[in-house]
Amino acid sequence: MSVDPLRGVGCGFAFQTAKWLVDTLAPCIQQERSTAPALQNYTKRVSRELKGRRFFILDYAWRHGFNAIERLNFSAAAKDTASSRHLHTFGSRLIGSAKFFAPSSLLRAAWVDLRRPAAPSAQPNAPV
């Protein structure tokens, strides 16, 4: 997506959508059928798969700092291995926005954030 303000992130979207396009069009081209219906399906898939990410990319680009949900997820990830893995799977595009922001995920992040205090340092014994 060309809306991405973060360096390099849009490359992943370009490769992913290119794969979807090839997967959608290849059967039509091989069987010499019209590509119009396949292109409509491709458009719907891109919209369905990436609309959540597009929303958060645009939201991030328009404001300074993280929103409350982002702060909650980053805070929980710093305190809990499972929350950290969940954040990683979203950041590496292994899951979409709907799964990342599912109510069960947000409840877990809130529970972790409330139950575990912030650590004074990632390396408590390191000289500062």
C-alpha cells in the first residue's frame, strides 16, 4: 500500500498483493477465460485482507504517538511472553487486524497490563 509512512513496510504488501493477483489470474489465463470476474474477486480480497491495516496506517500517519489500544498492546507485550508473540505475529503479518484486535486479545492485554507492574528496566542488573 502506498499509504504506509513506515520505511520498507509497503514492500511486503506489494509482494503479498502480487501473489494474490497471480493466484487469481493464472487459472483464467491458462483456460483463456475472461479476467474481469477474477479481477473483481482480487479487488474484494485486497480490500477485505488489508482494510484493517490501511485504517491503522492512516490513523498512525495522522497523529503523533500511539493510541490507547496500541499503548495497551505494547505495554502487555513488554510484560508477557504470550502478548509479545501475539504482537510479533501481527507485526510480521502472520495474522490480520481482526484477530489482533479481537476482544479476547484485548482482554488478555488489559489483564496482563493491570496484573503486572512495569519493570524499572529491561535489564535490572545492568549499570545505567
